[in-house]
Amino acid sequence: MIFAAPWLLLALPALPLLWWLLRATPPAPRLQSFPAIRLLADLHATEQTPARTPLWLLALRMAAAALLILGLARPVLDPVRGLPGTGPVLLVIDNGWAAATDWPARIAAADAALRRAGRAHRPVALLATAPAPTGAPPAITAPMPARRAQSRLAALRPLPWPVNRAQAAAALAHWRHPGTAVVYVADGLTDGTGYPAFARRLGAIGPVREFAAPAAPARLLLPPVLHDGTLTARLAITPQPGPTTADVLAQSADGRSLTRAAITIPAGRTLGQAAVDLPLPLRNRLARLTLAGPPGAGSVVLLDARWRQHPVGLVAGTARGAETPLAGPLYFLSRALGPGADIRTGSLADLLKQPLSVLVLADRPLTPGAEQAAVSGFVAHGGLLLRFAGPLTAAHPDPLLPVRLLAQDRRLGGALTWSKPEPLAPFPPNSPFAGLPVPADVTVSRQVLADPARLLPGQVWARLADGTPLVSAARRGAGQIVLVHVTANADWSNLPISGLFVRMLRRIVNISAGVPPRGGTVKLAPAQIMDGFGQLHSPSPAALPIAPAAIDTTLPSPRHPPGLYGPPGARRALNLAAALPPMRTTPPVPGAIVQSLAAVPAERDAGPPLVALGLALLAIDLLAALALRGLLRPALAAILLLVLIPAADAQPAVPAAALHTELAYVVTGNPAIDRVSRQGLTGLSDFVTNRTAAILAKPAGVVPGKDDLSFYPLLYWPVTAGTPAPGNTATAALNSFMSHGGIILIDTEGGDVGSGGSGAGFSPGARAALRRVGRGLDIPPLQPLTAAHVLAHTFYLLRDFPGRFLGARVWVQRGASKGNDGVSPVIVGANDWAAAWAVSADGTHPYATIPGGDRQRVMALRFGVNVVMYALTGTYKGDQVHVPAILERLGQ
């Protein structure tokens, strides 16, 4: 323990003087009965001396004075050890991406050092090793008082790019203050080649105390890999002596978690991976991968069209028979691409109006004019045009071919004949098909020939054994054109009925650039940038556009922070881990005293409790002095006891629900249902607080008949097939709740099979359960809720009342209730509102809204706001229709 104001301890030697001053107590007055002559007879003429103060009272006064002195001296328990030196304190803190996950612990360690410097009246200078958001390199502040440095430290935030210790070392070279003590809060990771010089500079300035990271490994979520239609999440960590597990959440753009992938990394390894298993429609809604745990820029990977299933359009030369089994030109294509691509069919004009990544033409010549111009624009803007040869293509070649074709195709029995079908040659190393095994039984019996005089190096991706091209390609603008010199069915080759055909098509689709942008901008402007905690915000003025070709090789910095770049239709993601070097731990600064962040003691100020205890002793002394003088009466003693020493248990504690406005839900005993109810009312309470003037506290779970329901305006009751009928006590409590103005929102969380709405069949037995639980309740006659009801416009104007599901009827009281201000005491529905309102601990929406998605969730929350306003304010919105008549009658 130390004292922040030790000079006040000089008052302790004055305690003997206080003993001498406080030892005397005036004698108690004597009670005498009249007549006055008798009183005068008993008086003594000699001078009276005061009685001596009792020893226990004197000790009580001395103890109170000592406690006040000690408390005002500001004693501090568990203080941080003293800092060496007598000069200023230099606080160096790593505030790059690696510091975000345990940022509160780092700030606590730095703040403890600043408090120690403040008690020693030593100035403090700060150095943050990451470049500033404005692009300025790390710089040391001028020495300042510790209290001012604490304000600067509180405003410091982790940044979403690496630290630059080379620039920090250059800043340390200009430090000229003898007697400096250095406090270094390190992230424990190297930033390249700058750390050795940085460590030497720190050691040369003065003694160093280094706060190292705790034992938890540093984690960095790497961009996923898309291979053969499978998305694989990857995680890099620093080596650990035991196995490490981590969960990766696949999230949509609205923050809803679609699935979870568990990654296990064996002991001593630094890289782990796991497949992200999602159906195709959900795969294409992925917007980010997030590492479960503390937030940070290193725990988030943003996804763009490169990691989604690329939409592929299929067009055949003739629409009739295109999907004929084993013969149609699109039959083998649709089945080979189906598991790993979003396939779309239709006319060429209709497909070009949709966002496509790959356009496949199966023996489909392009007519000159608008059709060729439209396909040429698709390729120029980044699309991939994949063409398969055939009789029509051979007879009517057009400019949108990667190579020039000879006038005659080659086939068995023709002019350019083969003696036997030709097998495939191994794929060249620079081909996208490199590494794929070539089956010996895959042969070609007919093909269109490319003009060998016009072939350029690198244009041929696959050849036959005799050297003639099988697959050729050429770039056109931002996209490329690929030609397979055989048909897409088995007429010219048995390639389409082989497994090699599937792998070749997937390679072609995977090299496409995703949905091509509609515009031809050279650089991509920042649209949303990420902060150090992994949250997206509007771009800062310092953020600059980036070239599309450099999006995967640019190291994030203030000029190019991680985030989303480009126009809305063609966003590209710049991720932190894309260009970062492998993570490596750094040794401590030579000669430094190393202390773990987890071992930083929590300082406690013992002054206020000591002062409070001293004041309490003085109050007791006052009562004792009055009692010794005979002035303490029973009534006065009771008043003083109530004022000076209030009893904490004299009155029962006021329930929290009486001090705040809270919503409540009925506890069913089913953990899954109760969790959804709690999350749903939490999300609704936050939405109401943010959008209206009402301020709602966290919701409460109640058991009717056991808990007092009178504190809650609205009671949410999920009723499922397993919900038992309430007992007599619970039924009486619910009826009393409704009769005194409370509203019960009964939700069957979906309807039985055959009922209307998107939740039909999701809650079998709901009708029977509703009849069972409502048998003893005083439920009035009900009618369907319409847009004319006041509940449809208490805050938002609504026509539908969706929840997680849509379409089921909502029931309210028929007519107005005279005894309840016209408010319906019960609202019954089956749209599963709590699931639509639900917000998990990480701020995401864990349940999908069917079928409307995000728009439906917003409307569900708006309906919840209307219900809350209806419960809080009644039918005042309905009374507004009478205002014109009232004003007219008043003559205004």
C-alpha cells in the first residue's frame, strides 16, 4: 500500500494533542425539584471541575481522527511497482491490428503506469507505433502531465494496419531526456525488419518495463480459398504447445450468422482450415467471415464476388432439345457445373441483362450488330465468354473467338482425317488446367481447327496428342474468351462424359473475375473502411482509391485501409491478411523487466472507505456525548439513528422493474424457447430505445403466479405444442394482469400444417396448445387485425404484421373495451416475432426471416414498436380522428 498524499500523515503526531483536548466532558445537568430555596441550599460555592472523559469514548475519538487522516492521505492498495529513474516517463504502445483483441488489458496496464508517474509528479510522453489515420508516421508527443496523458491514452484506439517500428525507431532517435523510464506495451509480433533497431533504441533510452501479451495466441483470419466449389476458411496463429480450436462464423451483409465452421490446429502448427458448408443460395449471400471471440481487424475477412459461386449463363445454338438427356448440348454442361455454380438459362438477351460471371455458348454463333456488340461489352467489362464448337460455329465463325478458325473442321473420315480418335496431351504448366491428370480413354474424333499461323504463345490451354489445340483463349479488355474446339455433348468427343470435363469447367469458372462491373473505372474508390475492431465505417479523407490489380498485394495502411472498394455493383474487398507476412513472435527488449498483461495488479483506492468509517465513528461519538450529558431522548435518538446510521435492511428493496420500463416474457422451462424470447425482447427493446422517446431496460423472464406482473406493460408468451396449461394461481395472475391494463402477446411461433403464411407447418400442435392454455383466461371475443386498427399506426403505418414468418393472421379484441381504455388485453399470432427481433451476444441476427429477408425483419421490428407504444400509451392515436370535430365545436 502507498499514499497518494503522504504529507497529510504529518497530522498523526498531533493525536496526543487531540487526546488532551477531547478528554474533558461537561458534567450532566442535575435535576432538581422546586421550591427554588431547596435548590439554592444544595449549591456549592466552590468552583466545579469537569468530569473526566471515559477511556472508551476517548479511544473512539482518537480512532475517528486517525481514520480521517489516513483516508485523506489517499492510501492505494496493490499499487504498481515504482518506475526507475527521475526524469520523464516514455509510454510506448503498439496500437496496430494485433492489439485489438485484448485492448482493454493494454489500456489498463498503460493507465496504471501513468497513475504511478502522476503520483511521482513525473511528466509523460506517448509514442504509438502504428501510423496515424492521417498517414503521419509514429511520433513522440511532448512531455505532459500524467493526467493529461491519461486523457490522450483514453482516446487512443487500435488501428486496422500493422505497426511500423522502423518509423518508431526513427522517432526514438530524437529523444533527449536523461533519467527516462520506458514503459512498453507490446503486441508480441514482428513487423518485418524494423524490430531489432527499435528494441535497441528503447534499451538505449533508459530502463524498460515491457508488458507482454498474455498466453493466448495471436490469431489472424486469412482470406478463404475457393477450390472446386468448396469455400475453405483458414486461420493462422502463433505456435502453441497444445492443440487450439476456434470457430469461424459465416455472416451475411446484415450481420446474420449463416453457419459456423470449427477449426482445430494441432500443437506446434501455425495454420488450420475448415470447409464452410452452405447451400448455394446462402453461399452467394456471404459477406464476411468472422472469428468468434474478441473483435479485431485480424478476426474479419470481407468477401466479394471472387469468393461466391459465380453465376453462369447457358445458351445453346438451338433451344429445341438443348436439355435432351445424353444428347442435348446443355445436358452435360448443366450437370457438370451444377454443384459449384449458380446456373441460369434463357435467351441470350435475357441473360445479358442479369449479372453474370461466365457466359457459355454451346455451338451458338453470334449475329452481327446488336448481339455481337452486347456480348463484346460483357467481355470488355470483365466477363468470361466460354464457347463450345459445333457445326454452326464451324460454318459461321464470328469475331468473338479467341483464335482464327480454318474453313474446314477435322473429323474421322473427312478430308483432314485421322486414322483413329486422338487422345489428349498433358496440360502445359502455364495452363489453368495444369496438374489435372489426363485419362488415357478420353479421345476426340472431330474438332474445329485453329489457324496455326495466327496462334500466339500462351493462347492454347489444352492440346491433343498431335499438337492441335483443344482449348484456346484470348483476353479482350478486362475479360477473356475461351473456346473448346469440340462440342458440349458426346458427338465429337467423349470428353463431356468424363470426370475431367467437370474439373476443367470448374477451373474455368473459378478463374473468372466474378460479376463484371458495369463501368470501366480504372481505380476503385473506398466505399467502406474497417476500424481496428473490425467494424465498417465511412471512408476517411486520407483513404485513396486503389487499382483493381493491386487489391490482393497491397499492404493495408492509412492510405489504403482494409475495407470495401468500388461501386455498389462491383465491390472488391481489401483484407488485412491478404498481404501480411507470416506472423512471428518477437523476443523481449534486451534488459527489459517483462510483465504479463494478465498480471497487472488492479489498484484500489482505500481512502473513501476510511473516511466513511471515520465519519461513522464521529456520528457514534455525537450520540455518546449527548447520552453522557443527559440530552439524548428516545425520540431524538431514533431520529439520529435514521439520519446518521440508516439501516440498509430497514425497508424491503425496491424491485428493479419498478425503477425502469421493462418488457417481460413468460419462462416456459424450455431453454431454447426461453433463449429466443430473451434475445427477441432484447433486440426489440434496443430498437425501441434507439428509434423512439421510450427508454426500455433489459427484458425480464417471469413466471405467472410467482412473480409480480404489475411492473410490466407487455408480456410475451410463446405457446408451442409442449406448453402446459397454466395452473389456477398462474391463470388468476394473468387475468389480473390483463384486467389492470397489461397486454399479453401470445405467439405460437408458426402454424399447423395447412394454415396460412410462410410459417405453415413449423409449429405442429399450435392450435391445440392455444386452446389448452387459453381455457381459463378471460380472453374477449377476437377479430383479425387490419390496417384500420389503431395498433397499425401507433408509431409506424403498417399494412402487414410479419415476424420470422409472414402471412398468418393476427387477432385482437373485437370492439373497444370500456374497462381498459379501449386497449385489447391480448394479441394472438403465429409469425414468430421473437425470432425476427432476436439479437445474439455478438450483435447479429441468428434467425432468418422467411421469405422477405432483411426488409421483413425491419417490418417485424416496426410492428414490435407499435405493440410497445400501444401498451404504453393506449389508443391515443385513435382519438385523433375526433380532433376536427372537437375543434369545430369549440369554434376554432
